[in-house]
Amino acid sequence: MTDAQDPNGEDVELELHLLLESIYRKYHYDFRSYSEASLQRRVRAALVHFGCPTISRLQERVLHEPSIFTELLRYLTVQVSDMFRDPTYFRAIREKVVPYLRTYPSLKLWVAGCSTGEEAYSLAILLSEEGLLEKSLIYATDINPESLRRAEAGIYEVERFVRFSENYRLAGGRGSLSDYYTASYSSAVLDRCLKKHILFSDHSLATDSVFAEVEFVSCRNVLIYFERDLQDRAIGILKDSLSRKGFLGLGMKETLRFSAHADSFHDFSPEDKLYQKL
């Protein structure tokens, strides 16, 4: 590996900074406060994919070839998700949060960083089984337009449903996950009754502001990729979007403990990473 490719080299840090600044100015996607170590790993993978010897060469292509930027987004954003991922989290929502959600005449929920949609559909299934889906609207947002297209289609590889079904069972599912999709050859399509209660939309916690008041926000495994200042900005947006005594769910490796907004929340179920706005 040359010095220019050394992940600890000053040249790489400068090149990465210039790449992110170029992306922000040309495409208005702001990765400048994302975790540098994580970005370096992802950009190194992108260099191999695009056959670029340096980040500067990648920057040049990104500036002059918009299609390259669209493809690069797959590397800069984390697209890892499963239905009912971390089943104990969904079981806790079902057993601990749903009793509160029942008290509202209508519900708005937000899945921030929805990736390819698995979590949003999981939440819709849970709400359906608790008799709440008909009065609910789920906003599912991400910054990657390709991921949003896949999410809106609701089509996944059928072999993934073995794991999805086990997660569903562990999450306290009341029936069979197969009740919610139709399998055909190698693909499975989720039921339209779920899709009609989910609105998929572009939104960035780095640059955008509050767009709705909601009773529940799930933002899992997003904050771990942000530097501290951006974490505080994002949590501030999530907080401001929540109604009084609304609920916030985070990823298993995330916490509000050191956030500038920690005093705005009650540790509702800390072992499940569920918080309630004061």
C-alpha cells in the first residue's frame, strides 16, 4: 500500500475531506461529520470498485460523472438490515410501548435511516397484529434514493425469510410471517396492506429539519456512524419531532447518555434502548 493509500496518512485525510466537501457542494449530501474511520473503510472499498488509484481520482470522477456519485452512495451509506432485527427490541415495543400508543386517536411513527425498508415493514406488521395499523402512518426515510426505491417495492430475496421468520417469532409475532408476503420463485413481495401505511421519503439527519410531529421514532444503528456534533444535531431533530411523552428507539450500541439532549428524555427501557421524551 502506498503512502497515498495509507489510511493513517495525512494525504488520505486531506483527500477524504476534499471529496466530502465536493459531494456536499455539488450534490448537497453532507457526510462531513460522519465518523472518519468508518468513511475511510468505505471509501477504500469504493476505490477498488471504481478502479481509482487515489481518492483524488475518485473525487474527479464524482464531480464530472453524476452516475458515479449515485453508485458511490451505496458505499457511503450503510445498507444492512433485516426484518425484526434485534427481536428483543420489537418485543419491547409490543409489550411496553404499544399500551401507550393505544391511547392515541391516530398515530404517526418515523423510521429514520430506513435503508431498504425491512424495519418499516416489521413495525407495520407489529402494529397490524396489535390492531393499530389502520390508524397509523409510518414515515420511512433515508438519504439513498436507490435504497428507497427498493424499500417502496417491498421485494426481498426469498431465502432471507428463513432468518426473518425466526426474528419474527422471537419478537413475539402472533402468527406466521408468511401471512404477510407472497413468494414467487426467488423473490417475496410484502403485502400491499402494509405498504399503504408507509410513506417512503428522502431525509437527511445531517442537513434537513423536522418535517412532522410523531409519537414514536426508531433511529437504529445510524448515530454510531456520526461524529459527536452530528449525533447531537440528529438527536435534536428526533427530539423536536416527538410529541409530548413520545418514544425514541435507538440501536443496541447507541445511547443518549452523553448527548446534549439527554436531559430531555427518560430512560423508559434502557436495556432495550427505548427512551421517552419528558
